[in-house]
Amino acid sequence: MLTGVGDRALGEWYERGLTAYHLRRRLSDEERAYAGGLEVRDIRGTEEEAGRLVRLFDEAPHLRGLL
């Protein structure tokens, strides 16, 4: 289990990947403050997403067929 990471009361979920099992938690208020008020944003369909994908595919062209 994760001790001292995230806040289970705010949300915790599990995901099984191809090579790993992920336990994810929402950040605690203290962790968000430490990270400079980290916010999650949806960048799908934006110029930011397109730029990130270009850089990703430049470094890992084999991923192009997956996305």
C-alpha cells in the first residue's frame, strides 16, 4: 500500500496495465500546495496536446501506431 502518498479519502482507484498494476490516489491538500497548486487539465484536442505528441513520436516513433 501507499503510506504517506495521496489521500485515500479523496479518491483511490486501481488499474491493471500490460506490465504493471497501478494504485492511484488523489493528492492531499498538502501535496498540491507543495506542487505549486497542481491542477489537472484536459488538453485533448488542443495545440498543447499536438505539440506533446510531436515530441513523443520524435523520441519514440514506434508509439505512433498505438495512438
